[in-house]
Amino acid sequence: MIRSMLFVPADSERKLARAAEAGADALVLDLEDSVLPERKQLARTMMRAHLNTFGDHSLWWVRVNSLSSGELLADLVAAVPVRPFGIVLPKIFGPEDLVTVGHYLDALEAEHGLEIGSTRIAVLVTETPAALLRLGELVSCSFPRLTAVMWGAEDLSSVMGAGDPRNAQGGWRPIYEYARTQALLAAHALGVEAIDTVYVDFHDPEGLATTCAVSRHDGFTGRVAIHPAQVTIINTAYSPDAAEIELAQRIVAAFADGAGAVAIDGKMYDIPHLKAANRLLATLEVIHG
């Protein structure tokens, strides 16, 4: 389970050194937006050196450059041999991009004696208008490597020449609310994790906590972090609290005699509530391992 995904520029020695201490469920070494073009090769070298210092790579991901950038193959050639848990694939245009990247990974895994399919993929599905309009095609395909669907507003805004994705009240403007909803539905349709976009003001812990609560209520399972200070808040927000756990346990216990509906504290609960309770308790087991 990925509650928090902390992105770290792969060319920053200082930030790389601090990353593992943050407590994030996934640490993403970024070769894309946070790295200038002239530093891409340096970032690849630093990424490889950094991952080679860890025996357990289960936390580590690499955000590669997009298929259309001309940098992707060099990223994969550098990353796959050091066995990150997965890659974050940005700026797709449609499901064929996932197919192509899957073929590249197959070949590199075979070349380096790795299990075919072992490198997972988390995909950003809203960074181009084409990808957003073709999400239905993505959902109809099978991608065994796919672990998470993510969304973001800034790249979509940039490619459309639009302004701030948020309105004066801090909410998403309609096109970005649409993108968020579509990404969330796609994740659940595919049966993978739904990762919400970044909260950019890392000096506003209250705002982060508030928006995380809304995000989890809507069905997101985790969130991107851009600063270590955000990780604990995110992990807490996407974990069941004591009251939720107690209610889930009571619901499961109340259904133990085979009833189709039960009353607890004057409220009726039926089979969908039981399924939700079981899912919450299963999530708790994953978190506490």
C-alpha cells in the first residue's frame, strides 16, 4: 500500500541523503521535471549510485522522462539494472505508451537476469489532453505491471496554456476537477492504487491535512509529497483512525451470524458496509505489516 509518495530530485545529494528518513511508503527518485536538461546524465549516475547503497529496494521508485522526450530509454537503461521497485511514467498520450514501455522493461529485465514483470509502473494519466480523453481505452486494457494511477494539474494547465488550476477559493477549476475524478475512477476500475496530486504549499500543514481528509473520503488511497515534512501528515490521513477501526470491527462482528442487515447505535448497515469494513481492516493489516 502506498499512502505517501515522496519525490526527490535525483541530482540533489543533500535531498537524497535525507529521503530515507522521511518515513514515506514510496520514495521516487526524479529524473524528470525537477532535473534540468543539462543535468539529466548526472542525475542518472547519482540515482544508480544511491540505489546501489540499499539492499532493500521495496521503497524506491524512479520517475523517468516521458516517451516523447527522447530521454526515456537512457533513463530505463540506467535504472533497471539497479532494480527499483518501479518507475513513475509521466505524460502518456494513451495506452500504447504503457505497452511500449512494458516492452522496453521486458527486454532490459531479460538482459540483466531479472524476473520479467518485476519492475512495476505508476502512471500519470492527466498530463496531456489526449491521455485524459482516452482513459476509457486504458481501463479496457490489461497491464500486469500497473500498480498505481496518479494525476496532476500543473502539466495539463501548461500544455493548454491555461492559468492557475485552482480558483480563488482554493478549489479545483472544472477541467481539473474532471481530470481528478476521471483518474480516481480509472484507478478503481483497474484495481490499482489511486494517488492524489501534490499539495504545493509545504508550509501549510493544516491545509494539507484538510485536503488529505477530503481526498481519502473521495476514494484516493495515497498522495504525492514534495517535502519530508508532508509525509507524516499524509500517512496519518490515509490510515484508519481509532474510531474507524472500532466501527469496522463492530460491523464485522455484527454480521457474524449471517444477517443481511444489522443495526449499530441506531444506524442500519448492510452488505456494502460490511465489505467496506473488511476492506478497512485489511488495509490496517497491510499498514502494520
